[in-house]
Amino acid sequence: MNEIEIVERLTKVEERAKSNTHQIEELKPIVNEIHTMSNTLVQLVGEVHHTSENVMDLKDKVETLEQEPATKWKNSTKVVVNAVLGAIGGAIGAGILYLLTQI
């Protein structure tokens, strides 16, 4: 290689280095923005996870509230059946006592 070829090659390398430096400088803000977006995404995932936990708690509470009227209805039907059975038992007992007092 002669001196002219070395100078030409060195010139091309320097031009490529300048071009690469320029491209890197253009990409730095984009890389910073990507890092910012990544951090924001991590925070959003944390908030979504927290929101999901709150929704599950609310779901459990709503299910409890939905079951409450059914429980009250079930208990009230038990009370009515027990009252009817008590009345029948009381009438039978009173009838037996009446019959025993007639003897």
C-alpha cells in the first residue's frame, strides 16, 4: 500500500466515524425515551396488579352481599316451617291433654 491509498482509506474511515457519531447522537434521545417508557410501563404494571387485587376484594364483598338475601330468605322459611310445626305440635298436645282430662 502506498501513502495515497493509506490517506484515502484513513479519510474514508474518518468520514464513517463522523457519520456514526452523528447517528449515535441522533439515537441518544430515543434510547432515553425508551428507558423512560420502560420505567413507566413497570409502574403501570404495578398499578394494574394493585387494581386487580382491589377488584378481587370487591368481588368477594359483592358475592357476600348477593348471598345475604338468599340466607335471609332461607332463614325466614325455616322460621315459618318451625312455627307451623310448633303450632301443629301444640294443637296435638292440647288435644291429648283435653282427651286425658275427659277420661
